[in-house]
Amino acid sequence: MIRVNDNFQELPSVYLFTQISRILSKYKEEKGVLPLIRMDIGDIPGPLPKSVARAMKEAVDQLSKPESFKGYGPEQGYSFLREVIAQKDYRERNLPIDSSEIFISDGAKCDLGNLGDILSQDSVIGVMDPSYPAYIDDNVIDGRAGSLIDGRYNRVNYFKCVAEKNFSPELPQSKVDIIYLCSPNNPTGTVMSHQELEKWVDYAKKNNSLIIFDSAYEAYIRTPGLPKSIYEIAGAKEVAIEVRSFSKTGGFTGVRCGYTIVPKEIVGYYKDGTPVTLNALWSRRQTTKFNGASYVAQCGAAALYTENGRREVKEMTDQYLENALELRKMFEESGWKVFGAMDSPYVWAENPYGLSSTETFQKLLETCGVSTTPGSGFGREGEGFIRLTGFNSRENTQLAISRFLKGFKEL
Ligand code: MLT
């Protein structure tokens, strides 16, 4: 008898975005009323920035010649990329991150799940509600979440985020060992201020907790003074891991590359009290289970830090922000309560008709041919909301807006 991981029985049978994609395949097969416009998963319409495509082609040329071929690379990532990240994303912003604290990955989603390998199975986890569903699902698989009772896992601490408080997470009343924070938050698009993050760093220090800070959307922050990195908060290097991605900044959703900062200051303990740095543990984990992101992807990522690359990232993120803002304006003018879009590609909108999230999702799909993500898929506090993305062409965004304006009359 092959015994399997029992924890899978505690998972919803399908991952949120897989479920949506199945519904959309059916819609396409049945030739729904209108050609589908996708505003559900945060995928990039492309193409890759020119500087990235050029660098990747050059990398392929190098790999095609015996004198410049490369086989296995360093599991932690090539130093040319780790150095440029340390310099441009951190040291130029007066944040003392060393390249040895940077680990190149094949994307934020993978690292967010894999980090569980270096943490105790007994740890109590806490997540924002609503939040990116992978945080909980990863921990269900690892056995940290407990059982699903009335739609909630009994070993997970849910940090309530409500509209009245701009979806800012409430500090837990009891001890949480691993805290997942995301800012700008996926799905609400809201951003935590310095003051708010300070409260969490303070909590983590007092309770010996670890913060896993997902900052995949930091490139969308435009409001001056909002923190882009948790390391802008004094003392965060002792308690926080930061996870970033090139998916939404460089169009890498298909290329796959990101990075994770594991500061050397964070110390964990074995059961017998022996201390170990999380940086050493993560390095040990990566050298065992990962052979590094592809050389071609890493060359592409490095190109995002050149003058041209930076300009292209700014242009691309500006366009998605503009789309999100237009969507926000249209929803607001139509009487919906809306969050996000200011410093984030996500628009988080509550329907004024008293429909549930899934009803709204279904109706907008059927009447407008636009797919959104039901807010309840991100947690109980997301009920009543839908999430839309600005990741589209201008034309598709305008088309979706004109369809919504007609479709709302039928809701
Ligand atoms: C989302 O739509 O929430 C994201 O695109 C999912 C992801 O980054 O994995």
C-alpha cells in the first residue's frame, strides 16, 4: 500500500486559480456570449521588455558555444544577479543587504511554499484574511494548519482585515510563530504604512516570531513615503524574510525568476536548543532540493536593472496602474466600494447589490464576458468582493469597462 501525505485530505480539492481556469475553459468551449477578457489571475499580457529579450537571446547564444556553455550554476543564483539586486534594490535605498543574503529562485510562489521546509512543523502560522491562498494551502500540505472547520483551519490564526480599517491586518491576541504579510496586499491592493509595519516587527521581536514578507508588488508603489521593503523598518533584519518576484515587474510569469532575502541575523533553534541561522538552513535546503534558476532567466532578470530595463519596467507598471485606476474610477462611479489600484495592479471591489462573491463572478462572466476572482476565494473577509487586475492591454481594459457599464444594468 502506498501511503500518501494525509494532509492533502485537508485541502480544498482544487486550488483557487485552477478552479477559475476550469470554469473559464467551459465558458470558452460553450462559446459564451462574448470573447473572454481575463481579469482574474494576475498574469501579464506581455511581451517581455526588449532589454530582457535581448539579454536572454545573448544568453542562449553563449550556451550554444562550447567555450561559453554553462551547466549547473550556483544553487543560490549567479553572483552577477545577486550583486546587482543587493546594490540597486537595497543598498541604493540605504538598506544594508549583502548579496550572500539573496537567493535567486524560480519565482515567489515556489519559495513561499518551500520556506516551510526549514521551519518546525509545530509552528503556529498566521495570515491576513483575505490573503493569497497559497500561504494557507502550503501550510496545510506541511501539516501546520490543522483541520478545516466551518471554512477555517483550526490551527491558523487569521488576521482580520476589514474595509473600515483599509484592510490593514489586526495584530493577533495569541502567539503566532510564522506571520505572512503581503504589501501591497494581494488581493486588496492596499499598502501597509511604516507605522503599521513597525507594529508587526515589534510583535515579532517580542514573541520570537518570523515574518515572511511577500513584496511581489512593490514596484507598483507610487505614493511617496510608503515602505517598499520590510527592511525599511528598524530591526526587521532580525525577524523578517522578504520574498520578491520579477513576474509582475518584468513580465516573468512564464520565464520564472524571483528572489528571497534571508538575513544572516535571523536565528532559529533546534529542539535541543542548538542555534542555527535561517540563512544557513535555507542555503542547505536549496543546495539539496534546487539546482538554481535557469541561466537564461537570470540574464534576463539582470537586464531589468540596466537603464533601459528600468525604464521599461516603469513604462509597463505605469500602464497596468493606469488600467487599474480606470477600472477603479468606473466601479466607484457605478456605486461600488473600491480599494487598491493606487499603488497596486489589483482592484478590490464590493458590489452594491448584495450578491455574494461567486454570484458576482458568475454574473459578470455571463453578462460581460469578463473573468474576475471571487473575493471569498481569498478568505472569509473577502465575501462580497471581487478582485480585478490591471494586467491587460489598454484596448482590453477599455472594452471590459464598456461591457461592465452595460452589464451592471442586469445585475
Ligand atoms: C494572483 O493572481 O494572485 C497571482 O498572479 C498568483 C501568483 O502570483 O501566483
